[in-house]
Amino acid sequence: MKRPDCCGIILAFVMTAFWDVILRLFAEEKIKLLGIENISWVKTLKPYFAEHTLLAAALIAGFVGGIAYWLIYSFDHPSFKNRFVFSIYVFIVSSALGWPMRVTGLFPKLEKYYYGPLPITTIFSDGFSGVVVAMTIFIIRRAPLRKA
């Protein structure tokens, strides 16, 4: 078992919170792009976001993203060097993380507005969200830093 880096956990927290804000804007139809705002799992989140402030929903998402990062990077395998294999692994871990969120009762509004109405779809949307965050982190970490 390997120890995940703290900077990575913080970056995952921030990026997950950022994408949650973007998701909120799609759910509230403030952003319309390629029909994303009409996807069932995006539309079903509108009442969830109506019951949370922007910050509260982003903090919940960021917290879950940090936990997902910790779980993902706690294990290492030579095949993870392949980006496709690693993306599948991220998808599986992110999908699996939705299960305790559903059954623990710690997130009753997510259960009411997201997991309850779309029990199967959310497995895929949670996995997809994890891959989007992982790709964002990958791009940020590969970006050249400019010296001032």
C-alpha cells in the first residue's frame, strides 16, 4: 500500500468542488452545452442544488473527491502506468464510493434527489465524474509552470 500525497488530496478536493459548481450550473440550465443540461442524472440534481448553498454542495463534493483520491492512490499496480487501465480503475473506485454514500444515511438529500430516483444510472455518473476529475488533475500536473 502506498501513501497518497497531501497536495494531491487537496487538488482532488478543489477540482471535485469546481466540477460540482459546473454541474450545478448545468443542472440549473445556466450553462447549455451539447445537451449536457438534459441528461437525466444532471436534471435530477436541480432540486438537490436548490436545497444547498453553492458552497455547501461544493464542500460535500470536494470531501468525497478527496476520499476518492486517497483510495485511488493508496494502491499501486504496474498496469496503472497505462492511462486507459488507470481510467478504468478510477471509474470503478468512484462508482463504488457512491454505494456507502447511498446506504450510510450521511447524505440524505443526495439519496432523495440523486441516488433514489436513478439507482443504476448513478453508478455510471459517479464513475464518469471521477474520471473527469482525474483527467483534470492529470492535465494540471502536466502543465508547465511559468516562472515570474
